Amino acid sequence: MSSLDSLLSVQDLDTRLDQIEHRRGHLPEDEKLTELASSLSALTEDRSGVAIQHHDLEREQKRIEDEVASLDAKATADNEKLYDGSITSPKDAGALQDEIASLRRRQTQLEDDVLELMEQAEPLGATLAKFDAKSAELDAERGRVDADRTVALAELDAERSAIRTERGSKAAEVDVELIERYEKLRSRSRGGIVIGRIEAGRCTACGLGHSSMFLDRVKAADADEIHQCEECGVMLAAVSSDS
């Protein structure tokens, strides 16, 4: 195998390495993780609005319940006072009874308010529970996708490592100056193709058909002599046997 043929193998391996890098940067798992992150973000925002409403209702409920407890304690204390013998005046006893009745009415009204708030909070609580269940579902899916991504990257890294080892062996078969020239040209090349073959009279890099004079000149040359495609300028390996 000529040095140029070995260099073609190096280029094929470099192309595979480029493809692996492209695949590493465009994993379907990455796209899916981005979608899941977006869904979770939107879900969190929606949940936040409902949670604020639910919290406000709970806070108001707690305030009223505290007031109810205070009224109940006051009415209970007044009732005990009414019958502990400390009130001797019928007028004072009547006034105290009126106050107790007023406290109990207010307490009943506030208890109704608590029930109303609980009714308002119930559907919001159910909605929050649905949000939490969906969030847990998305989190679980994100975990599965992330695990798949880890596996995919590990497989690509193993493939890349094997190709790099093979490339090192092939590159060792190429003349040092030629491999340096190749790498310099490849660093400036958009597509990474800097060497091709002539097959059926055409350059495999650009597809241009070469003249018989050019092909005869290449056939007569040494196998390691460098030629350039007259169209795309890539280095060309010797004419294949079927040209």
C-alpha cells in the first residue's frame, strides 16, 4: 500500500471522527432533555400561579380560624364567669348573656366563612396535586433520557477511542512531511476532504472527469507521487486498477 493510500485511510478515519463529534453534539437525547426542561419550566410557572391563590386562601382561612378560636375562648370564659357566682347583678348577668350570644353569632358566621374558603381551596389543591404528579412524571422521564444519553456518549467515546487508535497506526505508515501537509490542509478545509482517488477517470472528491493526458501522466508516475485535481485541488492517489 502506497503512502497516499494509507493517507486516504487516515482521511476516512478522520471523517468518521468528525461524524462522531457531530453526533455527540446532536444527540436526540439532548433535544429531548431540552424539551423536557421547557415543559418543566412551563409547568412550574403554571403551578406557581395556582399555588399563590391556594396559599392566600389558606392564609385567610388560618386568620379566620384563629379569630374563631379567640371568640370561642372569650365566649367560654364569659359563660364560666356567668355561672361561677361572681356576677350577682341581674343586669350585669343579662349584659354578659347578650355578649356571649353576640360572640357565638360572630363565631358561627366566621365558621361559615371558613367552610367557603375550604370549598374554594379544594379544587386548587386538586390542581396542585395534578401539577405535582405531572412534574414527577417529567422528572422520571428526564432521568431515563439522561441515562440513555450517558450510554450513548459512552458508546460514542468507545468508538472514537478505537478509531483514534486505528488512525495512529495508519498515520504511522504515511511519510511525516505528507501527513503534516495533509493535516495543515485539512485544518483549512470546510469538508475535511483534502485527498481523493481517481476512479473511472474521475476525482472521487469532486466528481470531475480528467483528461486522458492527465490520467496517463498519473499512471506513469511513482505510486507515492502527489498529484492535484485540476478542478478542486485535492491531492490524488494513484489511478486505481479499474480506471
